[in-house]
Amino acid sequence: MARAHLFELIRIRNLTLANRIIIAPMCQYSAEDGCMNDWHLIHLGKLSLSGAALLTIEATAVMPEGRITYADVGLWNDQTLAAMALTLESIRRWSDMPIGIQLSHAGRKASTEVPWKGGAQFDPAHELGWATVAPSAIPYHQGAAIVPAALDRDDLRVIRNAFAVAATRASKAGVDLVQLHAAHGYLLHQFLSPLTNRRQDEYGGSLENRIRFPVEVFEAVRAAFPAEKPVSVRLSATDWVEGGLELDQILTLSQALENGGCDVLHISTGGLHPDQRIPAGPSYQVPFARAVKQVVKIPVVAVGLITGYDQAEAIIGTGDADMIALARTIIFDPNWPWHAAAHLGAKVRVARQYLRSQPGRYRDLFESE
């Protein structure tokens, strides 16, 4: 049987991935003062044994004000670096899966309660809250009492530098790939969308101006992260709101990022505006990945309600994307890559401790580490 497209090797800069299955970043809202703890060891350790090709650490704040919630992971000082390095060191004792990290700043969507407690935004005076910032002083909810402060040029310099320093820390922690979060309504996405960027300076107005700060941040991260290691960007290809960011603008940005040295583009949608209307369904975001893939030469990742083995194989086999990312799917089934390999007649890497879990005809699907 021919090797399944989903289980073909792919090389990104100097990083070789064993297959085309990526574990997307998933916020856990379980850190303490930005520091990883035992939950992250359990969560990431479990996924590192899944047989996927790359494990991505959740949205990691580059400064305390950039957290979505008070319980977000951060990478802004020696303490957060030490906690992350210790977690990754423990995971790497038992797994050789490459590990990426998503660096982020939440902008106007910061200072909120954790989702299972309602996710409401805190007033800056609240003991768990802080003042938020954005490209323009436009709150997430129209008429909300909590209005973000518009960033000035000095603020932009500080944030840009924070991303770069976080990238340096990520490398020190042993991370193999950095992903820049420019999607889902967070700060860099806020600069991209005309719904949230009403600036009158060189960072607002035209598309050229609106992409300027995200591109500057990317360039700073690319310069700070070791040259042999890949840097990717996650983008929302549409806001799903009239007058918002649309695909043609993302195609222009994708080409600019490729020209600047971006190694991978991870294509998602939405997250910017509460009025979004998303026609969610199986593979609903794949057409956006396909469109981006047609205008760039670097690998493109598709994500969003990818749950089936044949579905994932078709996305790669037809050339719609080079890789697929799983989030909720792999939380529900942490051994999804094992099952996909068995279904498609492929092989997947597993820890030697698990080899006897599939005797008989399925034994051939396992490759020992």
C-alpha cells in the first residue's frame, strides 16, 4: 500500500516532521503568575505521546498585560522561563516530538475571567484585572464601560521588543518552532482589521499601513529566534463580519510574510468581533488555507473541525494544505494519530512502553522511538 499522504515527512527550515498532523495551541487557563505547573506537564506530556508531528504550546503572553486571563502562560521573565524549561525538560525525557510555542498579546481581549467562570472582562480596578490596550480605543463589546487605551509609538516599540525577547526565551527553553499569533481577535489581528484599527498614523488606514505592525513584530521575532529554527504565523483569513478583514487582504499579507522569511502559515478565521457569523461545519476553514496555498510556496496548515481520518487524508492528498492541525479533536481522542495510521495503513511513532497495546495485525502500525 502506498504511504498515506497524511503520514509523509515534511521539512520546515531545519526541522523534519514525521507526518502532517500538528497539535494546535490550546489555552488551558491554568498557569500561576504566568508559570507553567503540573497541569501543563500532564496535558502536554499526554499529547507528546500521541504520534502527531508537532506539539504547540498554548497562546503564551509576551508581557503580563498581554494575557487573556490571569491564568495564562507567559514568557516575560526568568520565572516564567524557568517553569517552562522545567516542564519541557520533563516531557523530553520520554518524547522526541518537536515542540512549538504560540507567542501572543491579547490586546483589547485581555483581562478576563477564565472561560469556565464565565469569561467576563474585568474592570482594571478589580483585583484580577488590568488596563487593556489596542490599536484604537474601541472596546470588544459596543458600549462597554471598559475601553482599551490606544497604543502610541513608544508602546508599539515596547510590545515589539517583548515579542522578540520572548522568542529568545522560547529558544532557551528548548522550543523548536515559534508561532506568532495574528488571529482570533488578539492584538496583531486587531491591527489588521479595519473594524478595530481606526488609526490615523502610518499604522492605520490602508492595508499597507494596517499590516505594518504585525510585519514589524514578525521581523523582530525572526531576527531574535535562531536562524536554523522555523517561525510561523497564525492568521484569521476573515472576520466573518461585514466591513472586516477579508481573504484578499490576507493573501497580500501572506506573501509579505513569506518574503520576510516566514516558514509556515497557519490559516484560521474569526475571533475579532462579537457579531461574527461563522458557518461552521466539517473542513469549513479549508478553502481559506487552499487560497493561501495558491499564492505562497511555503507550507500551509489547515484547521477547524477536522475530525475524520479520510477527511484529513483528502485535505493533504488534494493539495488543499500541507498539514492539518487538531485541537478539540485530539483532546477528545489523544491517540487520534494512532487510529488514523491504522485506518490509512500507515505507521506512527509511539513510546516503547506502549508497543504491546496493539498485538496482532495492528502491531505493524507502530514505530518505536
